[in-house]
Amino acid sequence: MSYATNGKNAVQAEGLVKHYSSGKDVIEAVRGVDLRIEAGEVFGFLGPNGAGKSTTVRMLTTLLSITSGTAFVAGVDVARDPDEARRRMGVALQEAGLDPRQTGRELLVLQGRLFGLSPNEAATRAEELLALVELEDAADRRIKGYSGGMKRRLDLASALVHEPDVLFLDEPTTGLDPASRLTVWDELRRINGRGTTIFLTTQYLEEADQLCDRIAIIDDGLIVREGTPTQLKAELRERRSLASDPTLDDVFLDATGRTRVAGDVQEVSR
Amino acid sequence: MTQAWVLGQRALREAWRTPEALLPTLFIPLFFLVVNVGQAARIFPSHSTAFLHGQGYGAFQLPSSLLLAASFGSAALFLVEDIEGGYFDKLRATPIPRTAIVLGRLIAESVKGVLLATALVLLGLVFGISVASGVLGFLLLVVLAALWAVVFSGFMLSIALKTRSAAATNSAGLIFFPLLFLTPNFVPRNLLTRPMEIAATLNPVTYVMEALRSLILEDLVWSKILYGFTVAAVLGLVMLALNVRLIRNYD
């Protein structure tokens, strides 16, 4: 029985905390995050720079140790059984971690082999993924010659090589031009349409509004808002007695204690 | 082991596609060989220098060049690139044993070590050096040099994992020079001054060098050969364990 039919969440975290030591100081990057994401959801994780988004993602994806709290991905405890958790998740981080000296095909075949596929299975899977992200023509070129958008799409494909239950994407469209961003959005919709749960961090509120079923906003290491985009906008409209629906930008600024000043965003004291 | 091998193949592709990182590892040791022989060969004529066993001074110096070539591995700098570019995290996010990540790099270094050592010894043969221990000795020579490449690459990988800095990793590599010169580099151990003899005796590189030298100058002297292989194997295992520990605790 799969984790979803077993009544388990795709992602579940309770009291997730991460402290770093810096000399005598202790930096509290994440101060107690609770998350419950259902199977098949596209979940957006938003927050200002340094709020704890990437740290949370790195803990959930086994790349960072957890100071305290628990985290489960596809029903697997990421701290107790990291290898099993890694088999259930795909990860594409901010840096589009690719090896520039390999070709796109080589990278995908290698990734498949690392997830236990035979050479033939890995080659077939690489072919499927290259078609999915429309990189067949560039498949045998070295990655160092790829554009930013192509690298992002290849990174996405490499995260899908083992058909994960949950896909973690840390700012997958940062630095992309609008056309490439729309292409990535289309691919994410297709991937989600096949049943993969997507956990997405982004700086772009429009992206969250377009793609996400639910979002959470983290600020200063704590989740300060959580709900569907519609719910969060309605809550702000009601609380502030606004005449019209606010945007997700307004929700974000309200949640993080920032405000617009002359077209810019400025932090206000709380 | 399959995963270590596919990562090793990837590291070999990387090396093949970056020849500019590979060529100096052949050129610099050859340069040292030529310079050292040019400076000291007349002091040690082969007909009257017992420790040369009838060969020229180049044969005595060849092990230093083999060790130097084996210590110029680029694995650690490629690892820093992986760390900085995010690919290292991609590997850490796969369900492979952490040992495979280290072993992949070390397998590639051992293959490169075999090729470099073979090239250096063959060049030595062209210039009149002979391997007194025969074909088996030649094979042991190449394998021991490659094993040392694994040891030193393991040390460099640990610096890369600890510092995550190309500059720090590059600087750490310079430690090989004091290690190389605190050996019976120019004359046998019994001809060194007492302080240098003590330093050389404490230096593990000495035993690898003496094993390599015995294979070139003498027949199969198993006591020296076993010392060399034992030192390199023990240090190799220590480096493997250290690197696996560093990756497991990598945050």
C-alpha cells in the first residue's frame, strides 16, 4: 500500500528546527516549522531572503541535519531512513546542480544508474525525460553550453529520473526569462498531472498564485501564513476591510511585516 | 560498487575533457627529473656509486618523479567545483552509499595514476633507465605509484570537503613538497645527516619511495616492497574512512 492510500501525508514536519553555530553565537535559521502537504498537491513555500525557505527544504531533502523536530517525506522519516527517503523524492535546488563537462544525456543516464537502474533502463529513461523537457536536440551537447532555461529543465528532468513521489524545487525559475519561466510552469503542471506532489519555493508571487494549490509563508524561521491563495486573500480583505480583493503580493507584505513605499518594498518595525 | 564505478567513469570523462589539468602532472615531474639529474649526476657516477647498482642517477631519481606525478591529482579541485556548482548536493541527494561518492573519485585517480606512472617509466626506459625487477617489478611499480595517487588524492579530498574552498585545497597540496624532501630523495637513508635520517624514518613517503626505488634498481626485494605497499594501503584506508566521515557529517 502506498503512503498516500495509507493515510500519510506527502510531506509532514513537526517542530522542525535548525540552529547553526557561528563562533559563540547560535543562529536560529528555522525555529519550529510544522507542515502537512497532501499527496498530489502543489505546495508553495514563500518567504523573504534569509527567512528559512532553503534551510527547510535542505532539511526535508536530507541535505542538512535537523537540530530538533521530525520530518517525513512520502511516509519515510528523513532523519532515520535517509536513503529510503531519497528514493521517494526528487530534488532540484537553487543552483541547478549540474556537471558542465557532461552532456545532458550522460547526466541523466548517470543519475538513473545512481538510483539503481540498469544501463539499458537508464538510457531509456533518459530518452523519455529528454523528450519531456524538450531537450532531445541538445542531448549530446555538453551542459556548459546550455542556456539558463535549458539547465533548469535538465535539472528538473534529473530530479524525475526515478519517478519520485514528491518533487522538491528550490526557486526553479529564478533568473529565467519570461518565456523559459512559462515553459517550466507548463512542465510542472504536466508532472503534477501525473500524480507527483510538488513542494516549490519561489520568490515570484505570481508563480505561486498560478501554480500552487496551497502556500505557506515563512518569515524569520516561523510559518506566518498558510492556506490556499484564495483563502489568504479573503482573510486579508476581511481583516483589513478592503474594498477589493488584495493580491498575493499584499498577503506576502502583510505577513512579513513589509510595506510598499514608492513602488519598492520596505521592512517596517513590529 | 556499481555506483562507485559509474561515478569513477564520470570522473574519468571529466579528466579526459580537461586535458589542461592533466598535462602539467606529466610535465612537472619530468622537469624535476631532468633538473635533479642534471645537477647531481656527476656527483654520483654510476661506476663508482654503489647505491645506483650500476644504473645512472636518473634511475635513482625516477621514484621522486613518480611520487610527484601521483601527488598532482586534480580530484579535489573537481570536487570543489562540484560543491560550488551544486552537483555535489545532487549526488548527496541520491540513495547511494557515501563511500561510493569518495570511491568514485579515487577509482578515477588510480586509473590516471596507472597511466601517468606507465608514461613516466616508459619515458625513463627511452632515456636508458631500466627496471631491474623485470615485468612483475614494472607492474608493481605502476600499481604502487597509483596507490600513492589514491592516498594523496584522499588527503586532498578531505581538505576540499572540510574547507569547500579551491584556494585552501590548492594550498594544502603544497604539503607534498616538505614530505617529498624529508625523504632519502637525493641519497639513500644511511647517507643522510642524523636529523634528516630521523625525519625520513618518521615520514611514510620514505617507505613508498624506497619500495619504488628497489623495484627500479634491484631485483624483487620483498621486504622493501611490502613496507611500501603496507604504508600506502594503510594510509589509503585511513583517507577513505576520513572522507566518508566528512561526507556523512557534511551539512
